[in-house]
Amino acid sequence: MKRISKYFLLLGTLMCLSGFSAKQNRQMNSSPSSNDSIEAKIDSLLSIMTLEEKAGQMNQYNGFWEVTGPAPQGGDAALKYEHLRNGRVGSMLTVRGIDQVRAVQELVVNESRLGIPLIIGFDVIHGYKTLAPIPLAEAASWDLEAIRRSAEVGAAEAAASGINWTFAPMVDVSRDARWGRVMEGGGEDPYLGSKIAAARVKGFQGDDLSDPLTIAATAKHFAGYGFAEAGREYNKADIGNSTLYNIVLPPFKAAEEAGVRTFMTGFNTLDEIPVTGNEFLLRDILKGNWNFDGFVISDYASIEEMVTHGFVKDEKAAAKKAVEAGVDMDMEAYSYVNEIVGLVEEGKLDEKHVDDAVRRILRVKYELGLMDDPYKYLDAQREKEVVGNPAHHEAVLDMAKKSIVLLKNEGNLLPLKKQGQKIALIGDLADDKNSPLGSWRIASDDNTAVSVLEGMQKYKGNKLTFEQGAPLVVGRETFINELKFNTTDKSGFPTAVQAAKNADVVVMVLGEHGFQSGEGRSRTDLDLPGVQQELLEEVYAANKNVVLVLNNGRPLAIDWAAENIPAIVEAWQLGTQTGNAVAQVLYGDYNPSGKLPMTFPRNSGQTPIYYNQQNTGRPVDPQPGDEMVFWSHYMDVENTPLYPFGYGLSYTTFKYDNLKLTKNQYDMGEDVQVSVDVTNTGNYAGKEVVQLYIRDLYGSTVRPVKELKGFELVDLQKGEKRTVNFTLSEDELGFYNNQGEFVVEPGEFEIFVGGNSMETLKTSFMLGEE
């Protein structure tokens, strides 16, 4: 018999006293997805909750004891345990696995007065146990269905392990590769980022949030965190209104429109106000203009950190400011559970804000089905069948192959021959089964990635020799420690160089460790860390036929390699199936189709660098021989990127021609129809991401030189030609002014279509009358 929480028994009594029959009560409980019934049940529950219990729903604790063991004795853990028992906790995070979740859920449901179940949160960033590529790598696929499926896989495994809620997707747009968390997002562009945000939300949440294999998603970090000054973690964001409305907010709006159920604030300030206490963002925009009816959670202890910012005097003031700004749940800062009751009783905080927050939290719990069955996610057989399912490995392998970007392939060095070649595989990362898992994979097991060495060993027709060359990391490799890189040990260089001399082709796997990007992993130097650059140059001196495979969580500055190495493959950190994906691409069993979601700089000093820049008043390169210096440039490197946004090659080639508009003059409000012919002119079948950009040549605010406004992934056989059509509506032609108003202005527009943001065909049209 299903256990019923004390809350439901009490609610049934209240409903009967209020004129509800037992039959009506059962009908309400049998329709958890009915908005009217949910709101009625929330009303009834709020009416019987004490202020302490309301504050408890707004309180989230991290896992703090072995929940299947004895109760903690003494100290902070014992206090938290008592809070669970008396209804002063609404959520927990990092508690996972059926046994663990059941134990903590039973404690709350059976022992607290109302038995309101917990919502269990977890960082399912790019998978749970079976890991997909890091999110930045997935963004390189430009394949929205594959990205949706990847999130669906992570959601299914997490939900089967008792989790209800993920703190993903991160939808921060960022232009600065120094910021370690670029690995967690969709890149530098708001249009692509918006499409990816919606795909990930739909993947996590599915069509029915009460489905036991879905989880609630979180759009984070609201807002501006991707613009952390100098790319330094936890730093301020200093941006203007145009950047806020046109670059930062669109992916969040797309997530909201896709139905995301929670938002998370960030650690940054915006316009000198911590976003966790920013009423303009949370009340005016999110809950006001956008009518968001889910709930907002702080980032870890970010409410308390407003004191350190110097924004408020103490924890009590921080709690007041956060609640009034619109933060509904406090993640592990103790601020709400310690201060809300006193603030309300002293008349310093209006209880209506508390009720609004609790209503939002309960609404999501109802939508998840937790209020009707606190144990619906807890099925040991389902956990066994779902986690690590072979179909999930196939899905993440597919995602990994689609994420790989071919940056260079001089002389068609790739794909490798499958017979008769001597191949030297060199690099510490080539035999690494841990680093390829990437950052943010706390539920996965260490050393479970397929290494590149293992992937290539499956191809038996060649003689494969492996040499480490040099260790990458010295000491422990954990999520929480600072990595120390090998800068002195070159003892393995001679054997690696000799292996290169004896080989027909050298494959070198170099880059960053998986824990070198992510939260707290900002860098000023985007070069290859440690002694890897020296190793690369010595091996290249011994054998020019080098294929460089990059494993990294951000764009790198590889100017020397781009100039000298004939073949370069951007393979990111691809998760569980890394080695199989890389090997299948290297050997041509999969034709790479990825395109860069972030610009690659020529050196670290170019950052932040991005394609949708403004023109400046002095953009033009002087004529050859002109010694004038008064124009926008660097004296030591050209302005252009090493590899632009949207760039990526294939083993085949594509020709663009016949770019056409239906006419040259369009009325205001009229859709613009664009077509272009794309032909596969090479020797392989392949996929191409056809990209459309616009430029509004003049406006009430200065517009970027290019803006992505459409893309289509086309699959073409050898010799096949296809006409690709785009429709530009007011949504694509307009922009936000500095008051946050969406406007479409008449004038001249340019259209660019091509395979990346720099190599395009161009045409133009007039919109409206000037």
C-alpha cells in the first residue's frame, strides 16, 4: 500500500471542513497536472503552514551526513538534521542514489508535521553516470536534436537515481575564453545559445514533468555572469543595456519560453548590484515582463556573499534583500532559515513575498508529482535498468562524433588509412581515461572514459605505437584541488621523438586536463599548458606528418600549430565515449561536421574576441605601405581571429552559390525570403551547417557587423546540390533598444550566407521607407 504523507491526511480533513467531499479530494489528487487543482491545493497548504515551515521550504541544504546511517550527533550536522525533521528544509542537493534519497525523503515525510517532500537537486551538467561531451563541445555540433537527446539521457539516469532537478543548462553567453565556465555553456552567440538553451530544457524536462524519467531544469546564471571582468571567476560584470538586452538575456528568455521551471542567480554584480539581490532582473524582468511562474534559487551561498560584496551589512540584511529581490530558495547559506521568521515578525519583511516564494516552490513539487507520491522517483529496478543503459552509450557516442571540429587538413592527411600505416600516438592525454570526462561530472566514476589509445587500438590494420612524451599533471587530479602542471620533466621526449621518426603519421593528443576548465578555473594564458608545446615542436621536427588532436574545455591559442601542423582536430572533452568518437573521425568512419561556437584567438591578448563586434569609427586597415597608426588594431598581431565563430572543415568540400532574395525592397512587417544553393563538391558524403548572418547598416543604436539569425544542418551526398531556404521575420530583423523595448527599424540590411562567419556570400535589401 502506498504510504500517504501526513500532509495529505490533514489536507483531506481541511477540504471536508471547507465543503470538499472525499471524492473531490481524490479527484484533485489524481490530476497533478491540472493548473487549477494545483493552485487550489497550494492555497490550502499555505493556509495551514507556520512561518517557520514556509521559511523551511525556502531553505536548501547540501548533503551533510551518511543518510542511510545513524543520525549525526552534535554540531552543525545535528542542527541540519533537526531542521529536516521539523519541516525547515525544502530541498537537498548532492544526495543521490535510490537508497540515499529514500532515506532522507522518509525522514522528512514521516517525521515533519506536514510531511512536505523534498525536491532533490543535482548538477547534471553533461550527463549523470554516462557522460556526454562538455556543453561547449555539444554546442559545436549545431545539432539541436542531438543536444536535446543528450540532455534527455542525463535526465533519465539522474531521475532513475532519485534526482528531481538539475542546475543546468548554463545559458550564459561568454566571449572570453579565459573564463573557465565557458565549457559549461553554448558559446559566444545569443542566437545559437538561445536555440541550445531551449533544446536542453526540453531534453531535461520532456513533455511531462511528472514523467519519472524527467527532471526540472534550471537556467543559470541570471544574469551577466558570462561577462565576468577579465574572465576571472566570481568577478563583477560591467556591461551596458544593449549588451544586456541583446546578448545576455535572449538565451534566458528562450529557456523561459521552453518552460524551464527554475532560474539560478550568479555570483557576479551587475551595475554594481549583486544579481542575487537585483530586483530589476528578478522582479521586473523575470517575474514581471516574462511572467515566469517557476522559482528562483541562489547560487551556492551567494545570498550570504552579498555581505562580503559590501552590498549589505549582515546576514539578516542579506536575507531581506534577496527575498524582496525575488530569490525564492537559498542554496546552503542558512540565511533564510535563520532570518526570515524574525524579519517578518519584526515587520521588516512583508510575508506576501514569503508566500509568493513558497507558492512557486510548491508548484514545481506538484508538477514533478512529488506531492502526490514522494517516492515516485525511487524504483531500484528502474535505476538498475536505466543507469548506464547501452542505448545511452550509443547516444553520447553519437553526440561526441557530432561535436568534433576539423580545423585544418592540409594535403588530406586525414582520414587515416586503415591498412599498412605505421602510426605513432603521442601525448599523456592519449592514454588518459579520466581527463576526457571533463569537468562537472560528480556522479560519474573516475577513469571510465574510453581513451584515444583504446579507440585507435580497435583499428587493427595499422601498426600503432604509443609514447607518453611527458606527463601533463603533477600530483592529484580532483575536482576541488588546483592542478599543478609538469613544467620540467622532459625525460620522455627522446623516445617520443624516435617513435615519430619511425612512423608514417604521428597523432598527438594535447590540450588541457578535464579539471583545468569549469568553475574556478580561469586562465590568463591560453597556450598549451606545461611542456606540451615543446614536445609538439620537437616531434614535428622529426616528422612533419602530424595530426594534432586537441582535448580542451575552452578555445586555445595555438598560433604556432595552426601555421605548422598540417592537420588539427578539435576534440574537446567528449565524455565517456571520447576515444571511440575520436578514432572513428580520424579513420573516416565519421565525417566531421562540427563548427566552432566560440572564436579561437591568435594569442591570449586578443581576448575577449568575438565575431559580432561593432565596427568602430576607424575600422579600416590602411593600404600597404601606409604607416598610419590611428585605426583600431593591435601593433603586434592582426585583428582577425585564428579560427572564426562558425568555422569547421569536412573531409569533403561545399560550394555556395546563387544567393537570392525574392525582392530587394520589403515592407515593414513583411517576411524576407532568402535562398542559397549548397553543393557537395568533394569525394565524401558530409554534413554542412549553412549559416545566415545579417547586418543592420544603421540604427538608433550601433549594430554589430554581423549577427547570426539562422542556420540549417544539411546532409549531402557526393555531388548533391540543395537549395536551402531561410525566412527572416521581425524577430530576426529587430533588436532591443537601451530601454529594453524590441524595435524593428527601416533601413538597409546586408545578408551573409556561408560555412562560417567570415567566408560568406553577400547580398542586401531595403526594409520599409527611410
